[in-house]
Amino acid sequence: MTRAGVDVEDGHAAHGSDAGAPDWAAALRLYDADLARRGTAEATRRAYGIDLDQFAGWAARLESEPAAVSVRLLRRYAQYLGAGGASPATVARKLAAIRGFFGVLRAHGVVEANPAELVASPKRGSKLPRVLRVPELASLLDSIPTTTPLELRDRALFELAYACGLRAAELVDLDVAGIDHDGEQVRVEGKGGKTRFVPAGEAALGAIVRYRARGRTALATDPAERALFLSKTGRRLSTSDVRRRLAVWSRRAAVQGGLSPHALRHSFATHLLDGGADLRSIQELLGHASISTTQIYTRVESARLRSAYQDAHPRA
């Protein structure tokens, strides 16, 4: 069977089939431009670019241009990744990037079919997100002192992370103007440039007021800086700064097993579900494009209930 002069099974192009076809560099530029046109976040575009550059380099070494890529070649690539130690989740992510790449090439008429659609992703383990109990989270947040500018910043940072269920990238992207104290809400720029407004509680808003009054003013070196959360040098924090600072306070609060910023987001969603919030509302608060992404929290709740049943029922 052939597609656009390509033998789908053996991965070799028929002679003359790739005349005038774009090389890898041109195809990758086309894909990135398409992502940019659709408003894909810069970090996401970089991640896709890294995965696709790796695949393009591997395919080029086999003297295969984009139009000559077949199902068999992609299966070989998946095997190559696995043999190199890549986890099933990593292989699945890279195949998803390749699938999107060829989808764009097909839409632009570069290829007649998307060979990645016929390549199954490896099965991944069903790992549930880390969730802290309410007392654990309260202990962690309350353990952060509010004496120095950096302590004030960290207390406001993590109070807000839990209060609003924000991603680390969303936290560091926040500007001072994004906090609406009168409306008791936060303006969040989420994935894909989508804006949402998330309610913020009294504890988080109060921590931000104290940080802005006694912390941010001490850290700010440029009056024109718009970022809410500043580093000790007065610049916008990075996501690695957020992870590092949370690791520090987690150790001091003796949180077992370490803690990531995403665990605060998972805890936010799970605690809302425990409190009776519906999935659609949680989806909107988290900024999930699909309800299926939010449904993982029903599995968290189900696992918690099963554990309670096993511990309490006399004939469990």
C-alpha cells in the first residue's frame, strides 16, 4: 500500500516521490508557525519543538524526509526510544507530538495521510496525583513565617497557589494588576492564552496585601516591573524558583515524600470535590479545556473512599 508515493509498510519512498517535498527544517517551521497562529503557549511550542527535533534528527540519519515517514518507521522510532530508557509516558508524549506534526503537514497538503494515526501509544501506568489532607496543607502554609520580604512573598505565593489551584507557570506570569481585591478574584492567563477569573479566599488575599506592603516594595528594583512575585534581585520569578522554594518549606514542615507545586493544584481540586463542588465548576476553575482531564479527581475521590471502606468496614 502506498501513500503519496511512500511504501507505508517498509518506510521507503518510491523513486522520485519526494521531489519538491519540504525538508525537515522547512516542515518544522511550518508546524511551529501553525502552533503560533493557533495561540499555543510558548513553553508548549518549545516542548513540541524539542521532541520533534529529536525525531527529525533520527529520521534524517536514516535518510528519510517527512514525506517518506511510514507507520513502520514510527514503530521503529518508538522501539528506539524504549530501548534508550524512555518511559512509556515519555514515548506516548513524543508520539503525540509527531501525530500533531503530521496532522498539520496533512492539512497543508504536504503529506496525504498521517502515519502516526496508526501507531498505538504504549500503555501508561494510572498514577494518581499527590494530594495533601487539609490539616497537612494548613500546617505547611502556616509554617511559612512573614518576617522577611522573601518569607512574605513565599507565604503569599503558596497561599494563592492553593487558594486558586494555579499552575506554577500561571503563578509566575501573574502581574500586580491581575489581583482584583474588590472582586476577590484573580485574572489568570492560562494555557493557549486563555484568560479566566478565579475566586480567591481571604487568607490568600490577605497574604498578598501584606506581601505588597512589606515584601514587594523591598524587592522591587524597577518601578516599571509589572510582575507580582519578584525574586531577590527584583525580577519575575521562574517556575524553577517556585519549585525550589516549595521544596524548602516542605522540608521545614516535614512533609513526607517532597511536594511539587502541582500537588497544591491537585489538592485544591480534590478538596473542592470533597466539599461538594461539581466537576464542571472545577473544570472552569482549573482552566481545563476538556472535562475528561478534570475527571481524574473522581478517581482520587474513589480511591480515598475505597481506602476508608477497607479501614472501617468489618467485613471489607
